[in-house]
Amino acid sequence: DSTITLYSEQFDEAYHCANDGALQETLHKHILPALMLKKEKQKLKVLDMCFGLGFNTLCLRYVARKFGFNGEISVYSPEIDSTLLPQLLTHPYPKELKSKEIIKALQERQEYYENGFTIHLCLGDAREILNGFLESENGVFDMIFQDPFSPLKNPSLWTYEYFKTLYALSSQDVIITTYSHHSCMLYSAYLAGFYAFKLQQ
């Protein structure tokens, strides 16, 4: 779709699928499926695993407004690479996302608030951050974007123990979206208490 992504040397993988494009992958694998199922809720608490280039969070804000969602949305997003945000200030995002002000605020204070839409950027190791959520009772999440680097490149965020932590942080009717259909991941999520469904488009 001509939108540009980046490549992580640390994980030896691109942030998005080049065949789809950053915007299309984000919209069709995460935002639209989750938001359509949750559009009647007045408050949404969202876990975006992990922030990366911020497409999930930025697109959620854009699509929620476009659909006329009038409720409150709070997004919590772990991110291990603290050097990434300065690069994003000049990244060529689609103009609809109006990203520059948001990225600048997140770089300066790791938070952004605008008319009922709040972003909390949590810098550090994602597993430690999630354990901190458990200890502080910072859950429960209504939507989770399971979007780390792939199971082969970042296996610690796809294990049974990891999904058990997500389960403990999930509302009863949580929606988790992911691009991966790795069989071991699906089995780990099932053992943790989740059910898997394939979206037919």
C-alpha cells in the first residue's frame, strides 16, 4: 500500500509485512476486527504489544474517530527500544494519522491525552512490565494487539507462560488480535485459556 516500515537489527526482522504495507496490515489484522467487536463499549482498555512504530495505537485513534466511537480509550504499550522514538519524529506516516504531535509527547513524557484517548508508553522489557501490571492491578484489558516480532525472532513473547500472564490481565470477553498463525503459539494460547478464530474477510 506504499506505506513505509522499518527494520530492526536487534530482532533481524521488519516491523511490518512488506507484502501488505504497514497501514493495511495494521488495519486488517488488528484494528478493524477488534474495534468492530467492541464498538458498543463506553470504555476500552487496550494493550498494544509492542509499540514499535506506533501504527496500532495511531490507527486505533484514527479509526475510532472515523467510526464515531464516543467512549474513552486508554492504550498501554510496552516498548524495549528507547532509541526508536527520536527516529519516528521524521518517519513518513500516512497524513491521516497526524502522528508528529503524539510521537513528540510520547518522547518527552511517555504519555499523550486528547479528548478521551490516552496513550501510556511503557519503556522496558515487556515481560517485566506485564508483571508490574499484575502487581499493581493495572489490568483488565478489553483488547490486546499481540504484535511483537515473530515467534522465531522473539520467542519469549509467545510462550505458554506469557499467554497465562495475558489471560490474568484480560477481561472476560477480551479480543486478542495477531498476525501469526504459528501452531505452537496457538496451542500455548489455548492451554492458557484462550480460543482461536480465523477472521474471514
